[in-house]
Amino acid sequence: MSSRAILLGFEGRLSRAMLLMWGLPTFAIALLVYLGLERALRGALPAPRTEGVAGLLVLALGFLPFAPLLVKRLHDFSASGWWLLLAAMPEIANSGALALGFGGTPVGRMIETMSFAGGGALAIIAVWPGTRGSNRYGPPPVR
């Protein structure tokens, strides 16, 4: 599979090793972008709101490099890529709540706690073993 197909395509399967190989550098770049955005917004908005706005921007910008990787990873264990939306919802809700000023409130703390479930779901996607042999999404990925 070409690097373009890995980063931009939603077809096929991706092994755990390939997810780490492509996902960790992409995550590192996203983290640096988040930190830069949060620092740039610091003077314009109060602290929790800057984190939320920066988080939403990185989630929006990071959709293209992360979604194809995670969708193909879901395909590897024969799950639909649409499950990624459910896994991402807690983090989107948390960033949205912070951006709207709910940080530190009871509702904001509840949403923040739920965001750990989203992180757990993404960890499961990363480590769950793929199906042996071909499945409905194609042949096994190159390991």
C-alpha cells in the first residue's frame, strides 16, 4: 500500500505495527500544532477556552491524517469505519465544552471524564488483533 493510500484512503486494512509507524509521527505533529495554537490563543481567550478551541481546531485539521489510519485499523478486525465517529465523540464533546466555557463546571467535568472513554476506545482500536486471513475489507495487511 502506498503512503498516499495509507494517509488518505479509507479502503483496506492496516496492521497494528503500521498504525504505530504512521500514527505516532502524525500524533506528534498534531500535539505540536495543538501546543502552538493554544499558546497563540492564550491572550485572546481565558485558559480553558483556549484549550477547547485549540483542541477543536486540531481535531478538524487532524481528521484527514488520522481518520484513514483508524478506519483501516477498524477494518483489520472486521469492524466498520463508522465506529470511529462513536470513539471520537467524547473528545469532540470535551473540546467543545471547554471552548464554550464549561471547563471546571459539573457538566464540564462530566464531559471531561467521558473523554477518557474515547481515549480508551482509541487504545483498543490500536491494540486489538486483526482477523486472520481475508475479511470483507480485503486481504490481511502487510505486517
